[in-house]
Amino acid sequence: MRSENWEGMKLLKKYDIDISKLNLGRFEYSFQIDDSFFELFDYSIIDKGRLKADLFLEKSSTFISLHFQISGVIKLICDRSLDEFDYNMSTNNELVLRFGEEDLEVSDEIEIISYKTQTINVASYIYEFISVAIPMKKLHPRFANEPEGDQIIYSSEDEQEEKSEIDPRWIELKKLKNKD
């Protein structure tokens, strides 16, 4: 157990960026994502994949802007057939890290980090961006051209037929009303 934690910590270190040593300006990083990356996260919804994450970091005196370009293939399980299939994905995401007194997540795109922060680890950001890019409904490509069977389709013809078919009892009641 101890060696697994140590190995995981060593793998996570690959995603550390020492921001204290960076001058102001723009920097580029590239990370290769494989199955061992997804094993770093408990209860991961992804087990296998081969992706490349390019990170464009811009450091200023008050904030750090991170732009992620992630693309590659992940293995998904089809919701319909339970077959495993390759899913080609590509996502672009931005995150701003503002300097402040204490660490705080302001929104999905903005976080505040302490002025004392020496390094940032981008592994959790990459994992989150990949996870969010997974479609809600995971269908094997062989089902891509099939029409959805569980959709309810409404048409105006149905509505017009319903309006023209008035219950005969209402017609009789209208006749009674008109007599008065």
C-alpha cells in the first residue's frame, strides 16, 4: 500500500509547475496522459485513454492564466450494449488563478491562490476537463446513425385531429344552451 501511494505521488509530481521560479510572461507545457494517470484518481469514471494535454500558461503580477488543449482517445462503455469503444475527444478550457490571501474557488473558471503558493499541480484540472468532455449518453459508434427509439414525437396533425373530434355530449349541451 505504501509503495502504491509513493508511486502515485511520483506520477503526480510530473504535473507540478513551480510558479515561484517563473518570470512574468508566457510558457508552454505538454503532458502525455495514459492509463496510469486515471489510476491516480479515486472512483475515476475513466479507466483507459491516450491523450495529449497542451498547457499555455501566462503569468502576470496579479494572476496566472491557464489555457488547456486536450485531445486524444479514451475508452468508454456503451450505455446500450455495454461494449467498450474508443471515443475521440478534444476540449479547450481556460482557468484563471488570481493571487490573494487564501485559497478559494470563486467559479469554474476562476480560483484564488495564496501569494505564498510555490507550485501548482495541474493534474486535477486536466482530469476534470477530460471528465466534463465525456458525453452524458455514451453510445458505441455503431449506434450513431440509428434513430432514437424512446423519443416522443408530437405533430400538429395529431393536435388538429383531437380538436376536430369533439365529444358528442358537448354538442348536445351546446344545443340546449342555445335554445335559451
